[in-house]
Amino acid sequence: MYIPYGTQSISEEDIQAVVNVLRSDYLTTGPSVGEFEKKVADYIGAKHAVAISNGTAALHAACFAAGVGKGDEVITTPITFAASSNCAFYCGATPVFADIEADTYNISPEDIERKITANTKAIIPVHYTGQPCDMDKIMDIAKRHNLIVIQDAAHALGADYKGKKIGSFGDMTTFSFHPVKHITTGEGGMIMTNDDELYKKLMLFRSHGITRDPELLLNNEGGWYYEQQELGYNYRITDMQCALGISQMNRLDEFVKRRRELVARYNKAFENVKNVTIPFTKEGCNSSWHLYVVQVNNRKEVYDKLHEAGIGVNVHYIPVYKHPYYQQNGYDKVCCPNAEELYKHILSLPLYPKLTDEQQDYVIEKVIEFAK
Ligand SMILES: Cc1ncc(COP(=O)(O)O)c(C=O)c1O
């Protein structure tokens, strides 16, 4: 038996949805793309949604739309996947790391404020594990310093902050539909925004910077005519992926409910175990639980022993600036003490809708046995 830390849940309806597209006229951009965008936008309560090839492309597109460019600085957290900061590099800008809060593990608004310079253009808060960041404070800082906020919500589809769905407020919010996430399209991502101008830029960027929209064309030479107005990419998502996404969206509430049930079971099992620190949830921050992260003192030992026992725990994340690429590009003197301390102790335990109570009980038993 092998229990991974995360995996997709694919139903017969999901499979049929993809097969139906394969039998249709469109494989890439077709009717499923817009339908998927509308479905997610309606669920979230956002005005616009742009479906895109993956969550990294979503961040790149958002940085482009925000006007992030050479000489700019973009503040994000080190406790994230590298894509959250790489997107600044893609635009010729410099990522700057603000430390995390010791209790929520999310980016610290106070440290964001300390890291702001005349060159700061944007903030990319990451709703780590699915728990929303302190968005009131972050939006207030952004307003005072005239910065754009791009929420990296790769972990937080279905989460809400003070009663508002993540993705329904702020400048732009990005999602990932990688198989371990709340819903999957294989590879896939989306950007949500309520701003018409940002939406236009995102749409251009997804497809080479090209438009055929008569209202956007600078000239119009006839029915065949299109224009490349920006330097965009081919970041399109296929109709097959979006059909899967539509079908998966029908199951999102059920997925989030099961994740919350499993988290409640983990919390109950570990709350009185001295050697296991369970996650802290801040009031008003209703997590949708992409990851369940505990802290233990003997992390390497627990990691190795759990793997030997067939439990595929993982570590999210190595502080991004510790990677060789960053170290070799001027980040060797960066230090975020809370992030570095957290990294020594964390383990992501298995969490996905298909995980059974029996499998979870086995994980709990082994974690308690190995944690010192
Ligand atoms: C926080 C975060 N941001 C961005 C991404 C990138 O998403 P994708 O893998 O869809 O490119 C991920 C994916 O793992 C992530 O966890």
C-alpha cells in the first residue's frame, strides 16, 4: 500500500466529459473554455476569469497585466513554490522576500511594509496551505503605497476570507489546477479579476498578444485581419482540459467538505500529542485545506520512516531563496528567520478527498509512533 500526500479524484462523469470533447470539433480553444471560466467566476463571485495553461502562466500573465517590468521589485513569501517569485524574473523584475508569520506561516504584513522601496510594484501574497493571508492589512499597505496585489491562490480554491471567497476581491487572483490541487484539469490555471482593463491585458497575453476583437483593433483591413499588440505567449488551455475542469467544479464543494473533515480528524488525533504541532487557523480565515502541515522535532527521521511505511509525506517548502538559482543570483545574504525555522520542522501529511478514514488512521498512528 502506498498513500501519496496528494492526488486527483476522477469520476466516470469526468472521463465522459473529456471523451465528449474528443468527439467534438474543437480540441483547443472551443466552447468549454468560456464555459469553464464562467463556472469558476460564478462560483467565486468574480467579474472576469481567464483560463490558462497552468498556475505558473497565470502568475506570469498577472505580472504582465500589472505592468511589472525591468527595475521593479515584487514582494512575496519564501514559503511557497518557486513559481510565486519566478514570475517576477520572467518580467525582468526582482523578487523580494518578506518573512512569514510564525503562527499562520503566511506572509507577514509587517515585514512586507519593511521591504517596500521606491521600486516596489506589486505584492504576491500566497494563501499557503489554503488559509487566506491577512488580506485587510495587505490591501491597506498596497493602497497606501500604490501597489498591485496578485493573490497566489494555487492552494486556496474554495477558501474564504471574512466571508468573501478568495478570488472575489483584490486586483488579480491566480489558481492552479495541477492534479494535487482542489480540482484538476491535468495542467491548468486561471486568473480572476474584477477590472476590465486588466482582463483585456490577460486575454491578450494568453494568446501571443494577438486580438481579433473589432473593438480592440487599431486598424481593420477585413475579415481575416488580426493584430499582435503586445508580446504574449501561447499559454492557451485546451477544450479537453476545460471540459474536465467543468466536471470537476461540480464536485468542488464535496471535495472541500471532505478535506475539512479529514483535517478535523487529524487535529483531533494530534491535539494532545506533545511532539506534533498542528496548524493554527486565524479567525476569519476559512481554509479550503490544500495541505495539512505539521511540525515535528525530528523531521528527517519521521520523513524517512513514513516513506518506509508507505506514506508519501512531503515538505512544502524549502525557502525559495535557498535554491541554487537564487543563491547564485544575489540571494545568498537573504534571511527570513521564521521561514528558515519553519522549514526545519514541517511535513505535509496525506490530504485528498479519496483518502479513507482507515488510511488516515494508519498515517496518524505512524506519525505518533515516529515523532519525538
Ligand atoms: C503556491 C503555488 N503557486 C504556483 C504554483 C504553480 O502552479 P502550476 O503547477 O499549475 O504551474 C503552484 C503549484 O504547485 C503553487 O503551489
